[in-house]
Amino acid sequence: MNFAESVLPREAVFVPSANKTRAKFDALASPEVSSAAIRTIRESSTVPGSRNFASSVVDFLRQKHLFGKYRNNDTGWDDINIGSSTVKSIIHHGGRDGKIALIEAAPDLIRNGILLETNPKKQRWAYKSYFCG
């Protein structure tokens, strides 16, 4: 018996897959994230002679041991990386404090995310996948 079938009532054997996906999503714990630490880093990086904001955020996340390779439990994909280049890309593409703070929850979101769909991109070898979590 799969997870969704154990969550849904026995009468729901013929429930569409969208409802089973929703049941898996509803069973996930919600991550708690605060942007207070990122705001503090941003404020201290505006002091003359201080380190660059992106480098300071990278150091902050490295101290929390967030960088590395992660596996998604729903798909089995095990080559999802979070590293300094990921963080710097988010910052340099206009990520605000709240979005940057979400990086702290990324490992749990990657592990527990539920695949909604995958669509091919314009390049034959590339795909875009949508997860919820």
C-alpha cells in the first residue's frame, strides 16, 4: 500500500492521482523560516570595509552545513546540489531577504518535495520539473 492510499479512506481507491498528490502534500510538515538572520547580514555588509553580502550569506549557510547533494524521496533523484553558486545566483538575480532565507529550508523541501509534473524545454535534453512541498 502506498502512502496516499494509507492517508485516504479505503473507499477512495479510485481517487484521481491529483487527490493522492494533495494527500501527500497535506501530510508534509511546514518548514519554519525567518529572514531575521539574513537582514542582520545585509545590515552588517553595508558597513564600510565589511565583507560582500553574498559571501557573508554563503559563510552563514556553510556554517549550518546546508551545502551538499540531496535526494528527493518522491522521485529518487539523488543529484540535486546546493552550493555557493546556487546561493550567489539567487542573490544576484534579485532574491530578497525572504527568498534568500528559504535556502535554509531547501534541503527539507528537496527531500520531501512531491513531483507535480515534468515538461520538456525547448532544448531536447532539458526538462523543467514542478514540485510542491
